[in-house]
Amino acid sequence: MMGQTRRKQYVEVNVDHKIDGSIEPQKITLCGGQTFPVDKVKKVMKVAILSEFPTTSRYTVVVKGKETFLYEDGGKWFVEMKT
């Protein structure tokens, strides 16, 4: 993806809260109202990004058959949109 720029886009995320305390994203809604169901959560890991919070959770999810990243940072969710 060399030469391709991205921007942080905050999104609304519907999640399931599991009995073990984990969170599983179910649906992503963009600011324009477009909604995408999350087909599968493949991986969750803590990552360091420029933020006021020490770590951010990065979810590797499958949406419409494509793998992408969904981030949770201090209760706010975002994706990186192509510009």
C-alpha cells in the first residue's frame, strides 16, 4: 500500500460483552449511516499509537469478506479510511 494515505475515521460500533470481560464487535456504522456487519473477529492485540492512552486495542476483523483493522482507543472506535 505504498503511496496510499489514510485518515482516522471515528465510527459507531455495536459490541457483545462476553462473560470473560472481552468485547466482540458485531456491527460498524460510518458517520454517513452506512452499516457493515462484522463477519468475524480474527485477532485482538494491544498496540501503541499516538494517543492520550498508553495502549489501544486493534481488532483484526473480516467485513464483507475482507480483512481490516478496527481500533478501540479509550472507549472511542475508529478505522483508517483511504483518502
